[in-house]
Amino acid sequence: MPSRNIVVAVSQVLGVLKVFGCRNSGLWCMGHSCSSASTSVTQSCRAMSSDGIKFTHTKARASPYPGSDQNRQLFTDDLVSWDVDFPDYRPEEYTAPSVAKGPVWADPPADKLGSVKWNQLDGKVNRASFTGHYKIVNGLPRNPIGRTGLTGRGLLGKWGPNHAADPIVTRWKVSSSGEVEKHPASGDPVLQFVAIRRGDSGDWAIPGGMVDANETVSITLKREFGEETMNSLLASPEEKKEIENNLANLFSHGQEVFRGYVDDPRNTDNAWMETIAVNFHDEEGNSVARFNLQAGDDANAVTWMDVGNELRLYASHKHFLKNVAGLRKAHW
């Protein structure tokens, strides 16, 4: 799990930021209530919710399981749904050694779970799912999307939903003359987003991470962006102060573009990833564009990447970027 060094520094400057608004509004006003938000912030926060499109997960059924030689049981798309009879479904159980050894961020093994409040807040752990009510079968949560070919927790710490937050930081692509570039095929302006190369899989991805127990999503968004894209964990006190000021400006408002289940290769029948993806856009190019991007924490590389349909990204991240392009009326 990432270090938390920057969390204290950020919270000292910005305070513990609360998330205002709701799932349907897509309105994120951080550091002040929405009712007191400035006119510019209010006008820029348009309603944006998940599109509700149902899908069949595919990356969650890929073999072998990440970081191992554990294979999944393979089957066709028509057998994913639990509603479809599949008498030959006999998936193997796999929990990664790093999870099985019982780190503080992981649940106990199935035989030592005890009393758990599924589908709700369980102490400091949010076990509610964005997909709605999930079923408990033989004492364990069942993946709401369908079969994955593997039981257990894999690399995920929590049984059931594992909540993450993904900050999508964007700017317009500009030419050497300072003009916003338009794509020759569509004629639409081209967006760029901050992308990292994951240290575990080598895939390009949106910088993001797990929401810690009792942590607000707003804190997670800033923490993960700072840790993974600006090497803030290795920054000097002066550099960290400047990073915090830049983050305060960038994350003063954002627009939710996705909330729900993620087609993640770490998912199993009993544990799965869910996220809230929020777009923080530097319209004028005078905030994010000045950041000195340096890979840190779990990232091997970081860059500004053009947004478009040709993207090949980790998990469901391409889908999130498509939502952002639609929101900004940009090329896709």
C-alpha cells in the first residue's frame, strides 16, 4: 500500500475536505459547500452521471491472474451471468500471498471473518456497492456482474467491493503558437490527460488508488495524484508546499464522470473493484500545465497523453476517458 506521508501535509493546508453533491448531480465542490461555491465553479459543474450501460466483464476473466501463474476457469460470454445455469463451473480459489499474510488493510480469511455487515458501512469499512445490493452465498459476497473463473480475493484486500478513486486531470493540447489543436479527422479539440505507467502490470492508466478506511474520496483523489504523478513522497518541504498549493487550485472543483464497477483483472467471484472517477480540467492551461510531472510511488512513468479511441489503458480507464471527452466536447 502507498505511503501516507503527504496526507498529513495536504490536510494541514487544505483541511479535511468533504464531498458535497450526490451521485446523480456529478457536482464536486471541494473545500466549500456547493451552496457557497463561486459562480464560475457552479456553472462549470454540470450534471454528469454514469451511463448505466450494462456490460460483460472481460478483463476480470483474463488468465493468468496478475502477478501469478494462477489460471482462471475459462468460459464464453453467455455463461458470465449467475442467472445462466452452468453445472460445470468449478473455479479454483486464489488469494495472493501478500493478502493471505494478513496486512492491516486486508480482511481476515473466510473462516475467520466473524460478523460482517454486508451491503452497508461496517465500522470504518464501506461494504456497500455502487451496483446495488449484492448477494451473500455460502457466507461470502458474490460478484454482482457475474462469474470471473476464480474465487477468493486475489490481490484485493476486502471481500466484496474494494473502493478506489481515480482523478482524471486534463488540459487542452496546444500548438507551439499557443492555439488549441483540433484533430484532423473529427475537427474537435484534442484533450490530454495525465497518464501513469503502472509498476505492477506495465499498463498505462489513470493515476488512482484505494480509498482507505474512514477516508473521504476527496482526500484519496489528491493523495494518489500527488504520490503517483509528482513524486511528492520524495519532495523537499519547499517543493511539497508548492505541490500542495497547486493541488489546492486544481482540486477546488471537479466533475464526476463515472461511479460503479470496474472491469479489473484483479477481480474474483468474491472480491471486485469499484471506483469514483472525477475530472479535474485545467481550462486555461495555467495550473496543471505548469506541474513538473515525475513518476513516484506505484508508477514507473508519467506523461501527458492525447485522449482518443485508440487508447489502450488498464481496466475500465478507457471508458472513463470517453465520458470525459463527451463532457468536454473533445475529440474521441
